[in-house]
Amino acid sequence: MLRAAAIASLLLSACHAFGQPAAPRPEFEVASIKLNKSGDGRAMIMPGRGGRFTTTNVPLQLLITLAYDVKDFQISGAPAWLMSERYDVEAKAEGGVDPPFDTVRAMVQTLLEDRLQFKYHRESKEMPVYALMVAKSGKLHQSEGECGPRPDGLPPPPEPGKVPTPPCGGFFMFPGRLNGQKVPITQLVDVLSRFTGRIVVDKTNLTGKYDINLEYTPDQGQILGPPPGGGPNGLLSLPPIDPNGPSLFTALQEQFGLKLESQKGPVEMIVIDHIERPSEN
């Protein structure tokens, strides 16, 4: 009898456990996704105050890279419109509370899966990667002090021909320039991955925060952001690029004593199984 009672108790416990509703996915209280037909070359992603998340003129593939913490080259099976079409997103978290960034990522995942019927699976592939290493110590110096409270709104635009000052704890990326203020090496690794088209693995053992002001001559495939000299629709006017300057690899070594070494390693891929254009809302 005791054994039967024990088994019955276990079965009841198991049924109770399986009967518990799954934890709700983090999601925005309200959200809209609208096609942007402005033809403007600028794009912006802006987590704002009061639980707001805003993107302007952004390809939806960029939202996938943000939500699932991958780079463009880690996405397979993407239709052409995912990168060619631009969208505006206006979303707000419940209660107007600023959620942690990991929660924002999860909310964007829910938005993509609900509005785009986004379905995917993950695969691991052996691919070329870069290892970031210290080639010569003493060239990269730690920043002094800590970042203060984040200011409201966007910073004022720089003077024409000047490079904008990056936000404290963040990066600005322009053709031929990487500018970061009080950033960890993990952020530099992330930026280098985007510019080189390979996963960059941190093997520097550097644990501080650094001011990064890197100047180099980009290859055509590395030209991201607004063009030097400005452009239509109010694009920033940046200093011209020296056509005879060092490559990204040489500049890293000469200016900061860091080197990128080609290796092979596992790279996690997101394979798109299904995705649809969002309906107007």
C-alpha cells in the first residue's frame, strides 16, 4: 500500500508539473512595423527611455542580427527583401519600464516570430575565423574613469568634416574609422567581426576598458555607414579617407599592438525555415 501511495504521489506531482503553464515570452505591450519608402540612406536603432524601442529605416535582417546576437554572415536562407527593404518599428514595453538589454532582445525575437512568422533552426559549421591577439604590449592603454548616466535624446551632430564622438561605453563605425569610448575588448571583437565578415575570437586576455580611435583604409567590402564627404538626404559629412593608408589589419597592429590571425573554428548559423513580410499595422 505504501509503495502504491508513493507511486500515486509521484504521478500526481508529475501531472501537476506538466500542467503548469509555460512562462510567457517577453513581449512589447504595443508594437508597429511599417515599410519606410523614404529612400534615405540613414538607419537608426534606438532603445529609448520609458521602455521604448525604435528603429528608423532599418532592414529587418538587422533586427534578426540584434535579436539573436549573430552577424549577417551567420544567417542562411534569407530572402533578398530582408536586406533590401527598410522598415520603421515603434514598440513599447509594458508599464513604461526600461527592461535589461537581454530582455529587449527576447522581446524583438517575439515580435519577429509573431509578425513575420519567423521560423528557424541553428546549425554549427566549421568556418574560417580570426583570433584577436596581442602582438605588442603597451600600445593599448586603459581608459580613465567610468561612464556617467546616459543622456536623453541624440547627441548634437558633429561639425562638417569632423568625426562624431562615440557615446560612453559604445562605438561609432564609419568607413576607415572605428571609434569607441570606454569599451571592453568584447565590443571591439564584435565590431571587427562585422567589418571582416568572420567571427573574431578574443584571445587577448585584456580585461579593461579602452578608448579606440582606429584609422585605416577600408576595402570595398568593409565600407559601412555614411560615405566620407557627405551625401544626399542629410548624411553626415566625414573627413576623407586616405587612399594610401594602412589596411584594417595593419592599423590594428601599428596603432594598438593587436593582430588578427586566421584560424578555423565552429560558427553557429541561423538557418531561416520560413519568413513573411510584415503586414501593415
